Amino acid sequence: MDINSIMASQLRSLQSTVQLSVLNNALSMSSTAATDMLKSLPDQPVAAHPNKGASIDVKA
């Protein structure tokens, strides 16, 4: 093997490692941002059920 093919192989390996690292960091930042966004949402009021408890069906 000559030096060029060794260097090319190492460069491909390094590029793959860097890509995985960047993707991992982006995923981590995205999940952190999504978690922060969800935590910052105000508490939503619970909507009342449209007919639960309002009427009773007594047909037999």
C-alpha cells in the first residue's frame, strides 16, 4: 500500500467520525430545545367533556 491510499483511508474514517459527532450533537441540541420548549408552554386548562355528567340516559 502506498502512502496516498493509507492517508485517503484515514481521511474517510475521520470524516465519518466527524459526521457522526456532528449528527449526535445536533440530535442532542434538538431534543434539549424541544424539551425546553415544552417546559416553557403555559399549563393548558383541562377542557370539560361536552356531555359527561350533563345528562343521564335512563332508557331500559
